[in-house]
Amino acid sequence: QVQLVESGGGLVQAGGSLRLSCAASESIFSLNVMGWYRQAPGKQRDWVAHINRDGSTKYADSVKGRFTISRDNAKNTAFLQMNSLKPEDTAVYYCSGLRGVTNYWGQGTQVTVSS
């Protein structure tokens, strides 16, 4: 079972940047897709972005042009660079990794954007 640990969350002013990391307990090369999701208080968990093993990426419209997802297979880590942050980006951000039909989740990291 893959363990995923997120880090890099925090409090930032609107317009600022944060870089989230997702460290895996084993090689992420075996994970077909790695993704980031977020959940704001009282709302459902929403997909933010994902990156395939071949490096291709896809983003939710709400973050396109501001967020960049990447993965470093050698470091067994995925990243989410978040720029031009807005108060509506405030949420707990979760990392996920898909292997076969099993999706693994991290415990989440809080991102708070003040206006």
C-alpha cells in the first residue's frame, strides 16, 4: 500500500504563491496518475489537476494558468505550484495516486488565502 504525505500548505495573502509536495513511500513510477484535489469547508472534494506517468497534465478550469502540477519520479514526489492565489482557493488539498483500480490518498494539507 502506498503512503502519500502532503506538505507545503499554509497561510498566504491573495496574489501569493505556495508549492505543495506529495511524498510517496515507494516509487511513484508505478502510479499511473497522480492528482491533487481540494475540499473547502462544507463542500465536496473537487478535482484540481492530475499528471499521467507520461507527464501529460490536465487542470480544472478554475486553476488553469495559475497552478502547475509536476512529478519527480526519482524523488518519488509530486508537486503543485500554486500562483496568483485567490481566497476561493482556500481548502484542504489532498494528493492522490492511482495504481490499477486503487486510488491512494494523503491526509491533506491546509491552504488558506486571505483577502
